Amino acid sequence: MRTVRLRGLLTGRARRRGALALAGALAVTLLAGSAAWAEDPLPPASMADGGLAVDANLGYKPQKTCSPTAKPGTKALLDLLIQTWGGSSWGISRSCASGGTSEHKEGRALDWHMDVNNASEKARVEQALEWMTANNGEVAYRLGIMYIMWDQRIWSIYYQEMGWRTFSDRGSYTANHKDHVHISLTWDGAMEQTSWWTGVPVTTPLLGPCGTTGQPACLPVINRAASPTWPFAHAQVGAFTPAAGDVPMIQGSPMVGQVLGVVPSRSMAGAVGYSYQWYAGGKPISGATASSLRVTTALRGKAIKVALRAALADGSTIAQNSPGTTAVTTGKVTLAPTPAISGVPALGHKLTTKASGWQPTGLKFAYQWYRNGKAIKGATKRGYTLRTADVGRWITVKVTGSASGVTARSALSAKIKALKTVPTPVTPDEPGPTLPVPPSPPSHDQTPPTASPTGPTATGTASGQPTPDPMGAASSPPSPAAADVVSADAPAPDAQPAVSPNAGATP
């Protein structure tokens, strides 16, 4: 944990509402790992006591309609980024006549002008991105972020296991997002309806603008926190699970070794049974008719989707297809926890290690034991018996997990010192004998008492051994359409198309 100083911040929309009265120079307690030189914004007052659940998120919901007017949450987030870390706006709205799918055409995507070749701007962007994506994207959930693109990389809240991934060269500096950050929002984020703005976590995500036909009324934006301490971001956020929406959604990342699942749509609620068919690259996968799918090396480079049929209690059925994923990539090994050494650390005794909780399942493990940081010849098994040469030296073991189609990964244990002999355990002193208390001599007018064998006993005791000022406005930016010549914010061209022509691959 570390503490940084925080200025008061106002978003443009909040200024208009007069809802945000922020105290200056507040001390904010942040999770370890956040950069300390720039400032992180304050959450709503209702989040200041911690423990507030993160917002439900549908995952990737591409643009389907034409409503390019900038939405309030998109404007508020862009204002917040500029006021906190500098830079300028490259716009929100984009003409529906421009090519490609883009959330700009629904007013729920923003372009934040910062340049990767400017060291100061790059450092500020990286701090802002860490603020949004840390703790499995807790702030991203609270802002309603779907995905972020910067410096020819993309981060998606629904593909957390993949982390930041590089996309194919799109042919220009702007198209590769080296001179701006692109952020696409859910409808809840775009309409300023997430917990960052309202203090109320989303439980049923919007499928369109709030306050319109078929959608709930909009909640008001509330005051920011005004406490000198901020226990926000203490709750650990787990793996992404999409909320139920208008179509089934795939859960999990399309990486070799991962297991994908599916969340039925809202219209399938109350179904008495389901049937499944998984597809890869537009073709059904033989035998893949269960509720989950383990991604194998044979599926690498292909987009995955699932066709789901639900049987309802009234005898009717509903058949829907999920959107396609991005193309399956090489898998990654995730570590949890660091390997530990067990056993008596003394000459002639055997030490062992174990890698538990590593993902994906089915990994093969290799071992290498070390003495004072140097590999011990032949010590490549899970267990190792301590030798004379080990006495007085530090012993560690490196564990490497690998599998077909998965990038191998290693982790080193904590060190343990080898001893010559087993240390003698120190035990509490043995209690002393019970000493009877001699009776007092009887007085002449008393009956002699019976001597009691009880009395005090001897007892033993155990012994043992970011903070720059906001940047000024940048030079006049191009319109967002000018950066769209090659669909700069559309899914990467290496993403495979979904099976259905009406459902694009997820970025």
C-alpha cells in the first residue's frame, strides 16, 4: 500500500450538474502497484466505505444502431481523463456513413489524444491504464469499459486471462493507436449509469440508452467521496462472467488450454433444458455438444461461437447464437500460488515442492533445484535430498509448467537454509512434583485438621527461540472520422469473423 496526494477533480458533466464538490489535496490509499506520480480520481461517496460490488457487464456489445450524439458517460470519462492526466480530446461522435463497426457511431466510444513517442504523455497514459485495469479491471467495471486500445495493443474486460495483447499492423500511426487512446463503453458506461457515477452497481445491464422505450429510467449522478481516506479497490475481483443479455454470451478467453462456458440470454430464463453446438471458424466442432468447451491447439487461429437451444416449461423452444470470439491464441500459464518447499531442511532429509492451482489444467511440470542460486546438477525431480555440500547454503527450486499450445512459464520458490542436523525442538519445562502443605499444629481448643495432599505445584514456562499538474490543451485535433480511414477502433483484422454474418468477431 502507498499514499499519494489527490487534487479535487470535476468532470465536465458534473460541473454542469453542480454535483461534484471535491476537496483538494486529499490523501488517498491505493492498492500497491499503482503509479504514485499522477493522481487517481475519487469515487462516489457511497463507495468510500468499501465493499461495494462491481457492476455487471455484458462483455462485447458492438455498435448496431446509428445514434452518434456523444453520450453523457462517454463525455464525463473523457473529461476526467484529460483533467487528471492531461492530453486533449480527439472526439466521440462519428458519422454513420464512415466504414466499419464502431461504438463512436452510438456515442459510446472516446479518443483521448496522447502520443506514445512523448515520454511524459506515455507515462501518464500507462498510469491511467493501470488505474482502470488493475485488480482484474475493477475500475473498468465501475466505468462500464468494454475494451481499450493503445500503442497497437488491446485490453478487453471480457478476456482478462489474455491481458494486453498486440494486434496486427493496421498501416498507419493513428490506426495503430499510437497517438491516441480509444475506449469503448457499455451502454451503462456511456449513459453514466455505472457505480462510478451513480454509486449503485449495475445488476441488469442496459441494452440501449436509459430513459428510452424499453429501457429503465436513468439514475442521477451523485457526489464524489470527500473522506481523507479511500478504501476503494480493496475487494478482489474474480474472473469475468458476462451478465445475461439479449443473446447468449461466451464466458472465458479463447486461448489454448482454457475452458469456455456460455451464459444463456434473458429470454431463456426459466428454461428446463439446453442443447449446445460449438463452432470454430464457422464449422461445427465434432462432439462439442456440452455446456463447456476446452480450447485445443487444433482450434488456434479460429473464432469460437456456440449455438444454444433452450427448452421452456411451456413446451416451446428458443434458439440463439452467441457472438463469435476473437481468434484462438496460444495459451498462457497462470500461477497461483508461488511454489513452496516442504520437509525438514537438514542433511540427509528430503525436500519436496508442489505447484498447485496453476492454470490451465493438464500442465506438465519440470523442476530444477538450486544451491545459493546455482543449478544443482541432476536435481530435476519434484523431491531433493539434502547433501553435505548444501549445509549452510540457501536452497530454492524453480518449477516450470508447460503444455501443447501453451507458452511455458516458471516460478521460483522462497529460499530455505540447509542445516547440518535436525534442530532439537524446545519443549516447555516438565511440571515439578506436587508438594503437600504440612498441617498447622492444632491449638488446644481445635480438632486437629486432616492433612490435605493438595497444594501449590511448580509450573514451567515455554521457551523458544501521478503528480504532475494537468497538461494544457493540445493543438487542434483532427475529427474522429479522420482517424477512421482504416477503421482504427474496429476489431483487429486478425480476428476471425463469427459464424453468423450478423455477429462480428469480438475485439
